[in-house]
Amino acid sequence: MAEQLYNSHGAARVRPLMLTILCAITLIGSLIGIISNIKGYISAEAEVENIASGKSKTQLRNLFSSDATVHGDVPRISNLTVENYQKYSIGCIVSYILCLVGTVLMFKLKRTGFYSFTLGTFFNLITHFLLFGDNFGSMGISILAALSGFVFVILFSMNLKYMDEA
């Protein structure tokens, strides 16, 4: 069921069920993203070591040419350092905070929330490319998060007609 809200003029507005569900899913996803990136920032050294060695090596070999598997070398992921991983974690935390703020505003039927959410989604992807280049193997999860964020941007944009301009 749609929930009725009242604007400053006393007129009733209805929040669609689809928007409520999208906001709930996004709220949960943003909180999980913030928590996991705080954890990633704290344990950046272990995360970088895990990505650059061990089990990840065999997965990374599949992403690159067959020459790497023949020689047994795992190509170095460009710019994957502890410092860059920490910068990336901070960028993702900021991105998820923007998405969280946008979600709360959209739940209150404010159109500025959509812009905040969209900015947070793009910021996540931009942070990845600025720190790691176009190497998709380095941070596949961030690409997945950004692509799913784009799907949510499209779904939220279908509900813009229910949101206030100011």
C-alpha cells in the first residue's frame, strides 16, 4: 500500500510502493557498503595481500592472456597498493554516504535525493577508475556495485514524477 505524505501546503501526496521498496533495499545496501568499506580501510594491508596472492592469483590468471598462465606469472594489478586501497575505501564510503542521504531524501519524496544518489553511484565508479585504471580484475566488486547502482538510478528515475522539485 502507498503511504500518504503531506507537503508544506497541506496537500496529500502518495509514495508509491515501488519507491518505498527501492528505498528500503538501497538503505540496506548503502549501510552494508559503508560498513564493509570501513572494514576494508582498517584491514587494507591484508586485503591487498589477499588480492595480489594466494587464491586470487588463479582467478586473476583467467582474466589475462594465456601467456601469463604459460609463464606462471601473475600480472601486477596496476596501482594496487595499500595506500590506494585505503583511498579507494574512503572514496567508497563517501559514495555510499551520498547514496544513503539520497535514499532518505527520496523516501521523503525530495527530488534532490535522486541527484545525490546518482552522484554517489557515479562517484563510486569514478573512484575505481582514478585509482586502479581500467583494470576490471583489480576491483570487480566495485564495478558490480556501480552497475547495480545504475539499475537503481533507472528505477528511481521512473519515480521522479512523485517527488518535489525543491
